[in-house]
Amino acid sequence: MIQLSTLTTTELNRVAKSLNQLSTFLGSRDVNRLTVTTLQKQFGIKQLDAPALFGGSILEGANVMHDAIREHVAKHYLLVGGAGHSTPLLRQQMIDHGVAVAKDATEANMFQQYLQQKFGDQIDLLETKSTNSGNNVTNTLALLKQHGLDVKTLGIMQDATIQRRLTAGFVKEAPQIKIVSFATYDAQVVVEHHQLMFANHPLGMWQFSDYITLLLGEVSRLHDDANGYGPKGQGFIAHVSVPETILNVDAYLHQILQVPTRMANSAFKS
């Protein structure tokens, strides 16, 4: 990636606007706030059958899960995640915030420990074997079936950079379930003192360069063609309609920032 300091003020402002457009699309939220009131107003339901927090999220996801529990938005709650490419980062975030997790703790176990220590929350369902988004989906559905839960509404809470892709995975594998998408944060980028920076700071937020790399690795995965993850390609997710504006924004950011395509980590392949 190029040095951002080499960009003009006009270019920086356009990059910030483009990053925000892309992150808003990828970090989908079906409701502004995850509360009983918003669920009733928007979907006509009093509660979700279950919301699931996934281990690819930054630590802010645990606070979002706590808010959901406090708001009584569901009958059951799930934490999902074994070990994947972002596990070391989550482990370090836990340590930095005073949660002494074991070096071999899974993502689900780490989130559980954080929620217990910080809020006294106890999650009733944990999935600890997943290593990637694909088996995040299949293992979650298997866990729900194992516990005899007839889930008709499922909340999906994942890192904003991969929220839309994970949601599309659930739509493919369980089209009969109503999915309520709620990304764990909405980070807006601004220009200050000729620098790109976050206007808000979700807990455990990515380093800026890592955030850009994650965002710019997603649209190519969402494509429904021979190279994408859709039905016409790898078949990992349901078809996702990517608006022309997002395709243009993604292309512009790749061109001006010179970010290479992020490849999947084969170490965590199913």
C-alpha cells in the first residue's frame, strides 16, 4: 500500500468518503439498534430466537453482545469461534483489557471469559471448533440442531469488514431462517491534519492499514462469478448484489492505494 502522506488533501477526502461507503455496505445492519423495540417495529417479532457473536470480530463485539443481553433481545445467545487468522489479535486485545486468557483459548471461550469478568454475563451456547467463515455457518447451525432449537430468527454479529459475507453464508445454508444482520461496529474515517483516522474508536479496533486491507479484500469474495464465493464460483455464499457504486468505490480504492488482493489463509481452510 502506498504511503498515505503522499496523497493530496482532495485525494484523502475522496479516499475517506470511499472507505466509509464500502464499510457501510460490508458492515450491514438491518436495524439501527438491537433492541426489543426495533425488532418489534421492523420485523414484528418480540425477540430473536438467538443472536450469535462470531470470533472474527474485534473486542467491541463482546460489548455489543452484552447490550443485546441487557436488552433481552433473545431467548438464547451463542458465541462462535475456534481458532482462525484473527485469533492472536483477539487474544492480545483480551490481555490488554485485563482479561487473562489461556494461550490456547478459543475465540468463543475468550469472549465468554470477557463477558463473565466484565459484566457477569453467562452465554448458554458455545461453538469452539470453527476456523473460518464457512464452518462458522455450518457449525452454528449444527449446534442449534444439536440442542433441539427450532430457530426461525437468528441474529448475526460479526466484524464489520466481513458481516455481509457471513450473512450471505447463512442465507445459502439456511434460507428458511430469518437473518437479522448487525455488524459489531460502524467505524467512520475522517481526514484531520492531512491524515486519515477513525472518527470513533470501537474497542480493539484494527490498525488502520489492516482495516483497509480487510475492507479491500471483500468485494472480490462477494462476486458471483468464477472467481468469487457466490453460486457461480466457489459456492460458499448466496448471491450478493453489489451495487455499481460499491464496485466503483472498490476499484478506485485499489487503484489509488495500490492494495494487493487479500488471499484466504490456507492454514484455516475447512
